[in-house]
Amino acid sequence: MKLVIAGGTGFVGERLREAAISKGHEVVILSRRSQRGFPTVVWDAKSSGEWQSALEKAEAVINLCGTSIVEGRWNMRRKKEIYDSRILSTRALVAALSQAKEKPKVLVNASAIGFYGDRAEEELDESSRPGDDFLAKLCVDWEREALMAQSLGVRAVCLRIGMVLSKDGGALGRMAFPFRLGLGGRLGSGRQWMSWIAIEDLLEMIFSLVNSELLGPVNAVSPVPVRNSDFALALSQTLQRPAWITVPKWALNCALGEVSSVVLSSQRAFPKKIAGSGFKFQFEDLPSALNFYLRPRK
């Protein structure tokens, strides 16, 4: 099966590429610059070009493009970079699909649980309304661009991804660092819900979606969201380090500005659609995932 991955050199993209190759799939990476060691097509994620021919005869296009939302404080320029990196790349891919003679069957396009905004105790599934903050509005526009593919006869899936846990890279390494120093603890009140997913489950979910008939939004999260305080406790127990420090909301706001909303917003999301399709998670609960990633292996 031929898979085209845009954003295939990022945190999730690299691991998806490796997993796809290990499964025997033909993988083509769309990248802004040539890469060594695997097939790469250089593309301009903002416009059409010769790269569009790479989509011909592909079974699926998987779009993971998007600059980091947590690196650097948000100002108007930074927000535009975050927005354009997602909207323009998705728009370019859909335009390329419209020109393809043999169109892929499916576009799996990244989105995020930031779609829901800060929702306190509300239980969220794919039918829940969007929020109204910057990330929510970004996700609404992002998904709208991806869903345009359905007018071309291409099934479109918008993958609302939660916090991705992995043994290397991503959020877990950054979160575990202060705990290893004995400086860990909850953020803000600690009552905010965190929706997370293990990288292995995310990758298998993408492969499952390529072969399924699901379309539209799909929550890519574990079935068991946790409060921030419970996440901190589980992390301290796994690392066998204390979790006695509380970082108050005002301190996070001072240090991060508007970016603090990423860690202070509460999103209690559930994977209703993918679970209903029969998908089985390898890591449903947080302690099992943390033990797998952080405990020394014999």
C-alpha cells in the first residue's frame, strides 16, 4: 500500500514512517527539504507544483503538518505562523487531490482536542461543539479545509489528537524532567482534565482509519482521561520521586503568556467513534503507559 505522509519528519511523522515501512508499505514523504535514507518529495506546502504527482495511485494521504504550538510565546506573528502552517498545507493537499487522476481513497488530516476549548467537567465526544479560543478556532478552520476533500470523492478523517506520550521526545520528556529533579507537581488547580494517547496507539489508529470507513472527526485519545493532579501523582509514583510543588496559574501565565492555556485548559475527551469501530488500545490507562515508557527495562 502506498502512503504519502506530509509532515513525515516531525515527532509523530517519523514514527509513523518507520512503522509503515516495518509493515511493508511504500512510503513517500513530503518535506520542505530533501531527506537522506528514505524517499522524499520536496514540496511547497503553500502552493501547487510538481510534487502533486506524488499523490497519484496512493492509497492514503496522511497530513501531520503544523509548527509547534508550545515553542515561544504567542503574539500576532507567531499565531499566524501556527495557523498558516496548518491551513495552507491542508489547502494545498486538497488542491492536489482535485488534480489527481487516480485519487487516494482517504485523507487522514491531523487536528487536535484543542478543538473543544476549555470545557471544565463536560464529557466530550466527536459530536461536541467547538470552543471559542484561538486553538479551537484554528482547529475548526483546519478541519474545514480537510473536509473539502469529501467533495472530490476522497474520504476525509480529522484526527483530534490529545497529548502524545512516547519514550523519547514529545510532552512526556518535558514533563518528566522536573519530576526527576524532585521539582514536580500539579499545574494550576490540578483539576483540569488531560486527554492523552500513547504513540503506539496513535500510529495503529492511523493505520486502522486508512482501512476503515470512518470519516469526519475522530478523537485520538485514550479511553481514560485523567486530571492534571492525578497525572502528576502517577508520574511521581512511576519515577519514585516526590510531587510536592504546585505551579500556580498566575506563574504559568507570567512565564508562558497565552500558551499557558494549553496546559490549563480542561478537555475530558473520549474516543467514541474509534472505540465503536472495534479498535483496541494497547495502553488504556495512564499507569501502564508511564511504566512502559519510564521504568527501566530489564
